[in-house]
Amino acid sequence: MFVDSHCHLDRLSDKNAPLPETLAFARQRGVEHFLCVCVSVQDFDSMKEKVTPFSDVSISCGVHPLHQEDACDYDTLLAKAADESVVAVGETGLDYFYSADTKDVQLTSFIDHIKVANELQKPLIIHTRDAREDTLNLLRQYKAPTTKGVLHCFTEDLDMALAAIELGFYISISGIVTFNSAQSLREVVKAIPLDKLLIETDSPWLAPVPHRGKENQPGFVVEVAEFIAQLKGVSVSELARITTDNFYTLFHHVQSRR
Ligand SMILES: [Zn+2]
Ligand SMILES: [Zn+2]
């Protein structure tokens, strides 16, 4: 059974199917759990309400580094993330590729998220792009290793992956790994130990081959798993078992709700 460790169910359009049908399709393909990741604290309540009917969906709380127009202060973040249904803090992080101009706000927000994660003992979901040094330095400086977490939709180099693993973090791979242009990422994935790997769709974005151009959905995590299994030379069921175990180990608040 698979887990989609990172999706944005509240951002899916209804153009393919309503959410209950989209989730039913994924379950039918063997996806047993979904982590719906918050990108804006303003949207947290409506996101929570949307997925509350589904016992196999967990939620996080945080502000995406590219949504700093929705930035909130430490106390607001702490209060929202303390909600008992919240299993992780994020997505947070640093993205200098798309938005180096908001660097200062991104840094402040990232530090707040690390502190909140430590305070609540909930793992961090981190988005990082073109910000390797700052990301790793802040994780070390603010003692993120006490909560651990994941670098999601990973596209950086092996050195960064290994440094994050040393801090107790997992590396999550999305459908990008199936893209033609992702040769260097495939080499990185080959070198990441299986017991540190998670899989995700990041839907509605980044549909894997052969669904490119379509809206992504959690059911397509199966294509991501099949591709990585082949890269790593293991069976799909073995890859599913290990990445699912890794998911419940990291997101232990989900485990306790099962
Ligand atoms: Zn992201
Ligand atoms: Zn995301």
C-alpha cells in the first residue's frame, strides 16, 4: 500500500472529478493515506473542513515560502499548528529560485516554523530550492533535529540530501524524477538510502510521466513509486512497504490516529 506524503487536496480543481471520487480512485490503486499540506494559514480552516470527512487524510499547517503575502506571526502559527488534527508543520522553507526578492520574510517565516515545530514536537515539511546553505544552516542553528522532518519534492544535489539525512531528515521524491530532464535527480535518488525515502505527488502540480500536461492527483503516486522502484532495483511492493513505513515513522502523530 502507498502513501501520498504531500498533496494539496484543497487546490485540486473539480474539472476531472469531485474530491471524493479522486480519493476513491487513489484508494482503488492502493493508496492508503494522504497528507494534505497547507500553504497559507488563512486557508487552513477551509482546507481542514474540506478533508475532515476522510479518515485517511491528515493535514499540516504552515506558510509556503512563495506565499509570503499570507505570512502570519509566530503566535498565530503556533495556535493553528497546535490543532490536534495537525500532524506536521509546513510547508515552510526557502525558495530563492522563484522569489529571491522576498528572502528576508522567507527567513523569518522559516525560523518561526522551526520554533513552532520544536515547541509542538511535530515534524517539519520543508520546501527548498536554490537555498541549500541557508536551509541547512537554519535547521542546525534552530535545532530542527529534535523534531525531524522531510525535504519535500527534492531536486537539489546529493550533498544536500546526505547533509539533511544526517540531521535526521527524510527526502521525498515527486513525479519530477520521471521527467526527461531529471537525469541528475535520478542519480541522486539512486544514492539515497531506501530507509530515508518518501514519495509524493505534490498534486495538483507536477503530474508524472505518462500523465504530463494533465492535472496531477494523489492516485498518480503509483507511477512515482513504480519509477523509483525500477531505479533502485527493488519491487514496487517493496518500495511501497518501505516508503509507507518511513512515512508513519516520521509522521508519528498520524500513526497514533490509525
Ligand atoms: Zn513545495
Ligand atoms: Zn507542496
